[in-house]
Amino acid sequence: MQSNPAVVLSEKSIYLMSLWVFGLGALIVGFIIAFALALLFSARWRQGSGGDYLEKYLHHMMMDGPNRREIAYLGAIATAAYAEYLTRRNEFWVTYGQTTVAVLLLIVITVLLLTRTINPDAGLPILSGIAGFAIAKTTGNPRGVPPVPPEGREG
């Protein structure tokens, strides 16, 4: 007698496995959402680490009198730093969103494959497409500190 290498699962076991995968996926998505909410409402996320240095420098400029060159350079650095912050923040949330969507799609495709709603010949290319979607990321933003403004009149 030859044993059949393909294991045939009953409908009840397929149903239970699908519920298990769906529940595990829902738990993972719940953790992803809870982590995102914790980041959004965290005080550390909103505060920068260089605030004390900037505050001391601004106090020094107020007491000793700033010159135009320092003010222009400080404005250029502040603008560049804020733009860099916004760029990095947006990149993070786009990547986070891509990951969340990829996890949700992975759960749905897995459940559809388990219940034999879709054929593995169609489901596996979809899974590779989801992996490519999750990995893909492009940025074209230049970064760096602005150049020192040219020597000008001192204020």
C-alpha cells in the first residue's frame, strides 16, 4: 500500500485553522495599532533632544545681542531641521502604513488559501506581490545642513 503524500483536512479542521490564523492576525494588527497610538500620544515622541542647547544659545543671543549673520544662519538651520523632521516623520508613517496593509493582506490571502477559496497557483504570486509591496520604498529628498550664509553686515 502506498501512502498518499497529500494530507486531506476535514472542513471543520480547515475552519478552525482559518479562525486561528484570523485571530492571530487580528492580534498582530491590534498590537500594531496599539504601538502606533502609543507613539502618537507619547510625550517623548513629540519632544526633541536638542531643546536645552537651543534655549541656551537663544538666551546668549538675547543677552549679548545677535548679529544678522547668526540670525540668518539660525533661521536656515531651524528651517532645514524642521523640514528634515517632517520628512522623516512622513517616511516613518508611510512605512508603518505599508507594513500594516501588508499584514492585513497577508492574513486575508492566507485565510483564502486555507479555505481553498483561491487556488495556490493564484495565491502564491499574490503573496510575493504583497512582500514586494511591503519592501518597496523610495525617497528622493535631499538632506543636509544648509550652508553658512555669506559674510554680511553685522547687526
